[in-house]
Amino acid sequence: MAAHDNWCPRDYRSVADLRGELDRFEDAQRGGTLRTTGRWDAGEILDHCAKITRCSFDGFEASVPLALRLFASVVFKPRLGRSNMKPGIKLPKKASSILPSAGVSFDEGLASMRAQLARIEAGERMTVPSPVLGKMRHEQWMLLHLDHCRLHFGFIQVGE
């Protein structure tokens, strides 16, 4: 059975949706009913999503060849907001700065994710170019992050 056979993505339309999901994850963690079905544990998933969000404010270390950026900006950028991300993409070693930190705990990943959401709620704008999609408006970044969280949070299961 592939790791994504138990993938259950949920739909997020706002930062409030993400905040609610984080609260749900925290309650399940405290109650001992939180589990994951993919390669990463919940702390790693939250840490990774927080790092991508932080980079959209502060900048990315990695770069992508121009040909791939042009292709992605024409093919994928127009699809933002359509829940297109699917499991199975492996990031190259060059992208280590956005991979989960070694040994990151659930509480650390949760705090990091909440800190990035707080930046959005405070009105800070994400305008840094994407290493893959190129120049991005804040609204495009929001669509990307909602879909990225949909992808990864789909591996976090709450229940008995």
C-alpha cells in the first residue's frame, strides 16, 4: 500500500480554516488520537508548511532553472486555487531549507505554523518571488499555501 492511500485532503478557503484545523490537531494531540499516514509525523508536516509560508515573506534560498520557472508559471500558476497539489513529489536536496527540521516536535511545528498565520492576520504581505512560479501577488501566495496545507494536512488524521 502506498503512503498516500490513506491521504484524506480537506478543503481550506481561509486562514481561519487553517487556524481551526490547527486547533483540531492540537486537541487530538493532547487527547492521544492524532496520527499520520505519510512519511512525516505531524510536527514535521507543520514545520514544512510553516517554512514554505515563511519563505514567501522572507525569501527562498533555492533557485530553479529558468526553463522550469517559465513552464511552471504558464502551466501551474493559472491553476492556483483549484486544489491541484497531489502527493508523491520528492523535493531535491537543494531544497533542504524547506524540509522539516530534524527532530522537530509537534509543539514546535504547531507554534511555527501559528506564527506564520499570525503574520498574515497582522496584514503582512507575501510578495517574494516563488523559486518555481516566479513573481507572485499576496493573493496568489494565499491560494498556494491553502492548497499546500490541504496536501500535507491530508496526511494528519484525527480520531481513535
